[in-house]
Amino acid sequence: MNVYEVIKRPILTEKTTEQADELRQYTFEVDRRATKIDVRRAVEAAFDVTVEDVRIMRMPGKTRRFGRHIGRTSTWKKASVTLAPGDSISLFEGV
């Protein structure tokens, strides 16, 4: 799997911004087929940082209404990446 296929987008919420500032943890939506090793390699290659820890969570799809039809949103994965001391990702700074 290509490095840029693994990471889909960063997840920017109040909680993830606080984790990035205090704990050096950054959160991304990743491909459903991605493993911890894939995520580690992708983040290190894309942002030129050293990754200490990777945690992956599978987020189940939810039941939603689409007009008068009831459907489900798709299941997705998110990864929380902890960086080595002194490293940071500039994408999240100043947000």
C-alpha cells in the first residue's frame, strides 16, 4: 500500500488539538486495511518525524436517515500516533 493511500485526513477536534499540544499525539483517519506498521511508516515518511507509538481504533458505522430511507454510514479506522520528544507536525500547529 502506498504511503499516501494510508493516511486519508487529519482529525481536528478540540480534544485532538489538546492532545497534540500536551501529549504529542496526532490523530488521523486511515485506510481500513492499514495496520500499525503501515501507519507508522506513512507518518514517518510524510512528515519526517519519529513515531514512538501507534494506536488504531475501528469506528463502527452509524444508522442514519437519508430522507425517508434509513441507511448506514461506512465503518472507518482512526489512528492515534505518539511522536518522539522534540518532534511535531506543523499541520496541526496554529489551528
